[in-house]
Amino acid sequence: MTLFTQTLSISLLLIVPMLALAQHDHHETHGSHSALDHPEAHMHHPAQEQPEQTDAEGPAEMTTTAEIEAALADGGKPVVAEVLGVVCDFCATAMNKIFGAREEVAAVYVDLDTKALNLVLRPEYDLDDSTIEMLAVQAGYRIAAIHRNPAIAAR
């Protein structure tokens, strides 16, 4: 191996991980916040985590807000998605922006304490699990589980 080839190989080994990190850098979208502010919490890239996907009817609880309660009162369908790596207000803003723009979504709230995406779907619409997962990836996150049991709206 020539010196040039060795140098090129080493450079690529150093640059590729930096490019992956830069892809998720919140700096351009969210002011001065970046993945470097708390790197241990921002390990939610699709290439870095491969969570087991499960559709669950389990014990998840929905965090309610006035907007969520109103959407549920109008007959909306509750959905709680467990999100990997959502830790700060900028994370929540990214999720709110992506999901809030969807016509299927009547209300959205990201609970940083429970790391859950709380959605209420309009009664006349549905959002399948694969679409929720795809939208979460667009926001920079992965979904660990999705809960659709109507009892989750009790919290």
C-alpha cells in the first residue's frame, strides 16, 4: 500500500463518521443546538440503532394537553409511539413540525419525560405504523414501539 493510499484510507475512516454526525446536526434548523451538545443522548440515527419494531396494544399512557384532550373529545384516535433518543426541546420541535404538518394528525405532543410521541388522529383518517416510523426518521429519530389501544388516552 502506498503512502497516498494509506493516507486516503485513514482520512475516509475519520471523515465518514463525521459526515454521519453532521447529517443530524440540528445547527442549521435549530440555531446553535447540535448533536455535539449531548452526544450520548443523540445516538438515534437509523444506522446506529436497530430497535425491535413491535405493534403493541400494551400499557402505554398518553400525556394529555388541552389540544390532545380537545382532539380526543372530537372522536380522535390516540396513538403513543415510544421514541428513541428524543431528549430536548429541539428534538420535540423537530417531531412536532413533521407530525403537526400532516392532515391526519389532529394533535401532537412530544413528552420528553416519557420519551413518547403522543398523537391524536382525526376520526376520518388513519396513519399506519410504517408511515409513523418513516416520519420519525425524517425528524431524525427511530420508533421503538407504537401503541394504539384506546385506553392509552387515560393519563
